[in-house]
Amino acid sequence: MKFIKNHLMFILPLMAILLGIEFYMVFERTTETYEKGLKEGYSMLLVSHKSMSLEELQVLNAHVSASEKIKRENIVSEIAKGVSQSSKKEILTALPYFYNVKLDSYLHTSALEKIQKDLEADKNIKKVEIFGASYNSSYKLFSFIKFTLKLFIIFMGVVSLFLIIKQMEIWKYAHKERMQVMEIFGAPLMLRSGVLFKVAIIDAIFASIFVSMVFLYIKFYWAGQSGIDIMMQNKEALFMITDMGI
């Protein structure tokens, strides 16, 4: 019983560290996909006096990745119902050009404001709407979740590391007499600590296997049953064989 207890006192803190590292890796992979979705779902509204090409917009700011021209005919058909064809043509001529502008990454709101200023500095651009209020709310929530999880993982890792160090000291004390005898006979440090290293390696292997089993269960069973969209859509990111290398 004491033998099992001694091993568990090392395996459990090590599992906590490995779980923290793996959760961080999984979180980075899943949030990368989620962040990509947020980036692709966001667009600025640009109003210009003349037709603008993507290259012209990218010269103004390199973060612009795509632009989609909104058909003015559709706008006219909505606002000029019951108006004669000639009047519609006059309205169409008077209307500015509208574009949905997409960015190359999910940026901080201050970066959005800079893009807005860079674009509006061009005399041909009348207005740029960045929808800052809703974007800022989503960005802050996303950043807060990432920061909180990273902080928790660091805290859990530090506590687990101290527990492992404490257990190593207990092992060293338990084998103190044997190590002293070997030291008297001139045995090198690596040989004297051989048992400790052997036990540590075995326990580390068991900890890795247990953690891998937890994430394999999450990936192949729990994720599909959870009903959480981000988990169900990113099952492949929940565990990879290369993760065992940690």
C-alpha cells in the first residue's frame, strides 16, 4: 500500500502538469479555429465616391485581405420602389459605392481604429464603419477567456511542480542510507540516484498514458455527446498522437 501511495504522490502532480499543458495545446488549437471563424465573419463597411480596387485598399492598409462590392442596384430597388426608371438611374448615379472589407487577422480594437483612419485618409473614401461596439465586446470576452485559462494552467503547473519536488525530497530521504553507503564506496551520483531516476521515468510513462487516455475519451466519446458546437466541430484538435511527445 505504501508502495502505491509513493508512486501516486508523484504520478498525480505530474498528471496535473501534463493535463495543464495538454489543455493549453487543445485550447490553442480550438481557439485558433474559432478565431479564424470570427475573423471571417467580421467585415467593415466602406463607402467611397468612386470604385475602389482591392489593391488600392491594401496600399492604404496592409491588413485588408478582401473586398466585396455591394451591388448598388439592389440598394436602389429597395429604396426607390414605385419610382420611374429614369429616376432610379439618377439615384443610382448619385449613390456612392459600398464595400464589405475583410481583414487578414482578428485584431485589437485599437488596430481597427488605425485601419479606419488609414482608409478615411484617402479623399476618395467617404466613410468607414468598423462596428466597434459589438466587435470590442466579442474581442474582450475572447481575450479574457484566453488569459484566464493560461493563468489557471500556469498556477496549476507551479503547484504541481512544487509537489513533485517535495516528493523527490521524500524519496531522497527514504533512500538516504543506501545512497550514503554507495557514496562511501565511491559510487558516482548518477549510480546513487539510479533508483530515483528509474522510478521517475516509470511514473512519467504511466502519467502520460493516463492523460492520453483521458483525452482520447474526450475526443472519441465525450465531445460527440457534449452538444458543444466548438467541441463537436474541432474533434481532431482535441488530441493528436504528437501530443504524447510532451
